[in-house]
Amino acid sequence: MAQIRDYRKLAHDIICEVGGKENIVNATRCATRLRLVLKEEPEQAKEKVAAMAGVITVGCNRNPCGRGI
């Protein structure tokens, strides 16, 4: 994993790749994870986010409330 120092840029890039803030239904975080529930999952979003410096892995958690990335 590449070291990341600019967390604002990383957050901005992730938001852009998942379809913008309009596509985010819910966002939660803890010390090590960011959890997003999306209205729609953009094509290739998981791969693009996973390739970003500072991202260790991207999982997908489908639930009745929406889609997670």
C-alpha cells in the first residue's frame, strides 16, 4: 500500500469515483474503515477506488437498505 498524506484529496477522489455526493445515501467511518451506502454502484467504481494510493481493499456489502462499497 502506498503511503497517503493528503486525506482530503483521497476523500474527494473516492466521492468522485462513486458517483458524487448525490449518490451517497449514508456514510460512516471508524479508525480504519469508510463505509458508504450508494444509490447506484457506478461501473468500475470498486476497481478504481481499490487502485487509489491509501486504499487497502474495497468490499461490497449488499443489504436491504442499499448498496455498500
